Amino acid sequence: MTAFSHRCDKLLLREFIASDAADIQGLHADPRVRKLLPDEQPLHEVRWAAEFTACLAGFYRRHPGLGIWRCAVPLSAGSEQFAGWFSLMPMQASPGAADLDIRPGDAELGSRLKPEYWGSGLSLSGGEVLLRHAFETLALRTVWGVCHPDNHGARVCLEALGFTPHSRALYESQLSDYHALDASTWSAVRTLSRRERLRQTRRALARSHRPTALALP
């Protein structure tokens, strides 16, 4: 399988390379980005960001089609601006989530964006790209989304993409909300407009009396 990349008028995705370490360090240097993450690695430190980028090179080769991709938004005159990352990684079964039907081959969708892109809809755009890749190219059975209970924007984004909330359990020693999306549900959801999906998500959140903040991460 060739390396995954994506280009459109909204975003550009490609594999990270060694010279992108400064982007990773800069992304995590903002305490707003780090606030709700379960990371053990201090990626806001230069050395750790460089080692992380080097490890990704081997990961891409060992897991074709999966990975963490650099996200940029296109600007005028053919230039671009770094915005963060999107990921589709192997989903690891957590001892704290033993009741969930996590199977070998399942993947986890994720994103980390610079705060200036929160609320822009970029999370939805990147999520849609990777879900098409997951279900149509990789033929995955289930994709998971996990977020901190206080990350209301991430939860809204996941539900607008078609994910169903499952339970709250430990994830890398942090209490987190688990969401799942299977291929058949994605096929139905993707026929709806983004506006309709967000409308349905607002109604579902209102029925459950949960916060309805729509500042997407």
C-alpha cells in the first residue's frame, strides 16, 4: 500500500518527516492543547518531539495505511499553514474498558489542532477524510473515538461524524468517554449533509441534558 496522503481545498494531510519536529513541539507547547491529553511523553520539549517524529517513520512502514499525519491548510499562492495532526491508530484494548467490544484490527480516530482552528470545522473535514480511508480503503470493521469527559467539542465532533457513545472507562490511566462507529453506520451517516448531522447531534445532546457547546477541537 502506498503512503496515505490527501489534498483538497480545505486541508492537506501527509506523513510527518524529521524536519516537522518543530511543528509537533510547537503544537504541544500551547498548554490549551495539552490540558486534557493523557500523554506520558512531553512533546512540548524539543528532544521528545524529535524522537517522536523519528519513531513515526518506522510506524508508517510497519502499519501501512495507519499513522499520524501532519495537517496543513492551504493558503494563497500555493503556500500552506501548519494546523495540527489527524491520526488513525491501532485501537488498544484497555483493562479499564474490558466490557467494550474492541477487536484486533479496530482503529482509533484522533486529532490535535492548534487553538486558532478550534471551531473552524477542520476537525469534521479531517475526520471525514480518515473515515473514508478507514472504511473504504482499509475495510475496517470499527473505528473508535476516545476523549476526556470535559472535551465537549471533541464529543460533539465525534457524534456529528456518526459515532455512538458507549461508556466511560479508563484510557491510558485517564477516565475517558468511548465512542464507536461501524462501517454500516458510516455509510448511512455520510449521505447526510454536515448541517443535518450537526442538527441531529444538537437534538441528541439536548435530550440527554448534556452541554451543547459546538466549539469543535
